[in-house]
Amino acid sequence: MSEFRDWYNSVPFFTRYWLTFTIILSIIGRFGIISYYYFVLDYYPFIHQFQIWRPITALFFYPIGPSTGFHFLINCYFLYNYSQRLETGMFAGKPADYFYMLLFNWACCVLIGLVVGLPILMDPMVLSVLYVWCQLNKDVIVSFWFGTRFKAMYLPWVLLAFNLVISGGGVMELLGILIGHLAFFLLFKYPQEFGGPALLTPPIFLKQIFPDTRYMGGFGTAPQARVPTRPGGNVFGGHNWGRGQTLGGN
């Protein structure tokens, strides 16, 4: 039991509680302790009956059943693996920045869910975080089923194709990719390559609640800003899904 406690406490803060609430609410819904209907995102009770908890529970709850149990476990694996890598990598020492990105991705999932009638938000939310990590680690080699290996930048699209072929789905994955791409663009591409303002900078009160630390991680690097050129000048410039390996010492 102490080994489990040590492992649990070693998981980064936001990843730990995201995974914990996901497992707890999904189990509660699975055994009918509380009707799962109260956990899903439904426009009418949310707007007209003021059931304001639904956008939050829709993020953590996933309907576990004989046909969805394996998919739930895979989602938990991706959540744990890639959220942890981001939190201890690119966002190491900057908990408010990571939390603000999660809030942005979640808000996008909620808005899209209300518009298109999406009751469960786990799939697009997990894929959006995975997509950001993959963009920050494009050249990391990841492994998929049957020993296939490819660069991390292709992993979200492989998952999209895989679910499209196996289950006839793919919509959730596509939404997650779009949300993740928007977050990555606003966090890195827009301010660094296009010279725009940092639109996803957390407000001061979040920095006060989750102050920066001095710890610096080693997973992922931010895209390099474009270097302005002078006239006439030059610029030099079991399965283990998604378990990354770097080539060439990345």
C-alpha cells in the first residue's frame, strides 16, 4: 500500500487529480451510486435548470461498460502519460500556465459540446493535451500496436485513423486535434512566429494561487521564434502506445 501511495504522490498535481476524479466519477456512474445522467453535458438542464456542475462532471465521467471499458483504460493511460509529460516538461515550474491551458481546452470542449450535443468530454480533452505534447516533441519516436514506430507528430492522426477503422468513430479525436491545435497555436506559434500577444497567459490571481517554482523539466521545447533578417543577411537556422524514445539525443 505504501508503494501505491508513493507512486500516487509522485504524480504531478493536476494530472493526479484529473485522473483521480475521472476514475471516481466513472466508477460511481458504472455502479449506479448516482445516475450517470446527472454527470453528462446536457444543454436544457444546464441552461434552464441551472445544473451548473454538468460541464465539470462531463469532463471527468466516462460511461464504463463491456464495450467501452478498454477504451476508458486507454484514455486513462493517455491522460496519465501525456498530461504528466507536459506538466513536468514544457510547463515544469509553471503550474498556473499549465492549469490555464487545461482550462482553455476544457472551455473549448464545453462550447463545442453544447453546440453539437456532445455529452462526454473525456475523449477530446485527452486528445487535445496529447496533441500539444506531440507538437512540442515532433521528432520523438513513439510506438503503437504491432511494433509500429513513427514520429510523435503523427500520433494524433494515427489515433484518428485507428478509431475510424475500428469503431467507425473519429469525431471525438478530430475535435481533440482541433482544440489542441488552437491551444498550441495561441501558446507558441502566434506569439513566437507571428509576433502576436501571448493570449493564453494566466491571470495574476492564478499565479498567486499556483506560484511558479524554479524547477525546470526536460520534455519538449517551445518552438523557436523566427529570427528577423537584415537586408542582404542570412538566417542559420503489453502495448506501449505513445511511449516515446528520442533519436539523436532529443
